[in-house]
Amino acid sequence: MEYVAVLVPSLVVGLLFWFAMKSIFNADKSERQAEARAQAEADAKAAGHGPVSNN
């Protein structure tokens, strides 16, 4: 039973680190996708395929 008491803190810290890294990578992926969509829309507008207001 003492082995469990020794290993549990390391496992908990490892799981916390894993969840933190997973959330960081998911946020980065979502940000990259949003940036790509915004860039594609800007490119489409610049090419004249979208509504462009040149006032």
C-alpha cells in the first residue's frame, strides 16, 4: 500500500501536466484555424471574390 502512496502524487502531477498541455495545444490549433479562415476571407476580398467596399 505504501507504493500507491508514493506513486499517486507523481501520477496526479503528470495528469495535470497532460491536461494543461492538451488544452494549450487545442487552443493553439483553434487559433491557427481561425487565423487561416480570416486570411482566406481577406485573400478572397482582395481578389474581388467577395463584397468589397472601396469608399
